[in-house]
Amino acid sequence: MRSRGDAGSAGCSEAAPPSCRGLASPTVACATVATKRFVIIGGGPAGNTCATHAARMGAEVVLVERDIVGGAAHLWDCIPSKAMIATGGALDLINHAHGMGITDTAASLDPVALRERIVRIEEQLRGGVSGLLESQGVRLVAGSGRLTSARTVALDRADGTEEVEADVVLLATGSRPRIPDWAPVDGRRVLTTRHAYPPEEMPSHLVVIGSGVTGVEFVHMFAAFGCEVTLIVSRQQVLPQKDPEVAAALEADFLRRGVHLVIGARAEGIDVDDSGIVVRCDDGRRVAGSHALLAIGSIPNSETLGLREVGVETDGGYVVVDHNCMSTVPGIYAAGDLSGKLPLSSVASMQGRKIAEHAMGLHAGPHRHLDYEKAASAIFTVPEIADVGLAEADAFAAGRKVRVTKVPFAANAKALIDGDTRGFVKIVSDPATGVVLGGSIVGRGAAELISVIALAVTAGLRVTDIVESLLVHPALAEALADAAE
């Protein structure tokens, strides 16, 4: 999809209609909007953002969620995994603090305390989301939803079914881990990502199948916990969709940690017994371990929505949408993983916001559509990895002339002070205009630092705009200015 919503029109004035006052965005033009009835199926980042924003604009909103308000994928996948990674990072920092002049450091994992911490974080976030929705007058329904026509939705609750009419329907039901026929997932020895926050039994030797973003994050966290880890890589590098130099830096760190890499092998079967598992690969190699974890993508939750019956077009289970996130049936939108676009919480939230604005008539004039090629993303390994915009390898593959500058954190004073000089900053720019086209960061704080490059890419800033910014010293952000030099 290709929408981004308004960017640049004036904010609301005191003369604006009540339904438009107080919007937390200066990017949408004010317009008189009639009350509309929204029915939102799915309470993840897309659904709850759309619900909140639409309600603030005067819409009547019903949100139905069958699992957890806040999003099962978000609160059961994203947040727990990052909490575990943070714990692993703390262990790593403590156990290597001798390099900073500290002696007698030692730390070990308490799985019970870790699980309790994850539950506390989930409950706090879930309560915050539910409280915000209710404060805006959103009606929350525990159950599932399905289309019965282009303008009616059946809400299937534990106590029966209710049919409601809607002017706008948002489908935001997310996705679930993909499980191939050859994988005997049991939640004990053979796990999906949702069995591993943390698993009931900490693996002595975890075999991770899948070397994309999710796979490498699990490799990092379990290696940090002291587990032996083997990663099966079906391509010739980890993170096959990322910059080869970025992938090489991560592979080097994995090897330093003692991770075993099985390169160029595709898993095709898993044998399980009481003592452990054996993963069989298509090239004849066999990898033994105590547990196996699948991280080989996801599939959309679209089977029970009644899409075909009302004429909503799909592609591989994903809803086909236009630049406004609208499906082939007017008034029915899709967002988040179900839209088949970037599976990022930040993207889903922005889609939800823009859907509310479009459905309420705030996009009548020119506005900027969501540009997925300018979405920043991060991988929460140690060191962290983040990128945005045009990648160096993609530019060269397309025959596009670019300027690429790179600065290692080994030359940064704050990195030396922190005792962690791994990684680098790379900026891709237009050699003729100096406009920043993209960038990659490997190193501590990469997920935060990439925001500067993301802003430059989105706003069309030049490298000189970064160079001439008066940044803090000493700070890791100085590497950004050095790379833009």
C-alpha cells in the first residue's frame, strides 16, 4: 500500500467544528465531518489507533477483539521478545564489565523472575490501551467479528451473536506464526515464537530455523542467556533482505558468542523424542539439539472474516488495499499485517491513524500518502541493527548513482567511554543534491539513532543539514554527523 496521509496542511483553528478541534496532528486540514459508525475487528496497533483517532473526531466506534486489547502479536510477540532481549543485554553488559575497570562481576538468569517481569509489562500496557479506548468512548467487545455484508458486522461473543451496522469497517486481525506440515509443533520441544517468552523449560541447545529478523533476535537472546544455539540459514547470509555488510557484522558477533551457523541449508523435517530433537535439512545435514524454534514467517488471520462473501479481494490471504488502505469494497479498510505491507507496529499504527482521517473526510485535498520505503526498522540484537530508506546494495543493483559514507563507532568518543565500539553508521545520499536517501546503523542504540536519518529521509534533508546540527558531545549521535560529512 502506498498511503501516508496529510503532511503539511494547517492545523485546526478555534473556528473549526467541534469534531475537528483538539486533534493531535497539525498535518490534517480541518473539515466538517458527519458522525460515522466505525466497526473495527482487531485491537492491535492499527485497530486501537484508528479507534482512538476516529472517536476523537466524533465517530461512534465499536472495537471487537478476541484475544488481547493491544494486539496479540504486539503484546505476546513484540513486547515479550524485546523484554527478554533487554534482560539478555543486561546479562551481557554485567558479565563483560571487567573491560570498564570492574572486577568480580557475575550474573545469571532467573527464568521465573523474567516471566513475571514480562507479565507485568504486558498487563501495564494492556491496561493503558484499554483505559485510553474507554476514555474516548470506544465500545470494547470481547469476541470475534465477521462481515455479513458490506455494511454489517456480526459480533460473536461468548453469550451470543450481535449484528451491528457500520459506515466504516476496519479489518486488523493480524497474523500468526507459519507452521509447515513437516514441523511437529508441540509447545514443549518444538516451539513457535509464541511458546518462547520464555519457554517452560530453558533449552540447553536451541536450534533456530529461520534467519530473518525474528530468528536472529531469538538467537541473540538465548545465546545471551547462556544456551548453546545453532542457527539454520537457508540462504548464504543471515538477514537475506538486509545490507550484506550489516549481515556480516551480525554473523561475526554470533560467531564470537559461540553460535553455530549452518549456512545454505533448508530445514525439511524435525524428529522428536524424549531426549531432544533432530532437524533434517535438504542437503542431508542433520542438526541435533534439545529444542527447535520456528521463525519462518507468518500467515494472515483472514479465513473467518467473510471476505469472499462480500467481495473483498485477497492475495494469499492478505487483503488487497489501495493507497488509503481501502479494500476493493468501498468503506472496508485493512491495516497491519492483514494488509500485506510492512509487518511493523509503527506502520500499523500509522495506517490506523490515516484510515480514520480518510474515512472521516479529512483527505479531500492533496496529502502525502504513506511511503513504506521510508519506514525505519530495527533488529534488537546486541549490537542493534537499524535501517531506513534506500540501501546501498539495492542502489547498486538498480544501477543508481549514490554517495555512500561510513564511520565506525571505534572512532566515536562515547562508544569508547561505553566500552562498546562495535558497528558503524552508513549514510546513502544523492551525489548531485546531497539529499539523504537512506542509511544503516549497527551498534549500541541503533534503534534510537536511526530516527535522525529517518527524519532526514522523510523530510528530504541534505547531508549538510545533519553536519551543521549542533549535537551533544560526547554522544553516539556524533557518528551521524561524521558519516554525513
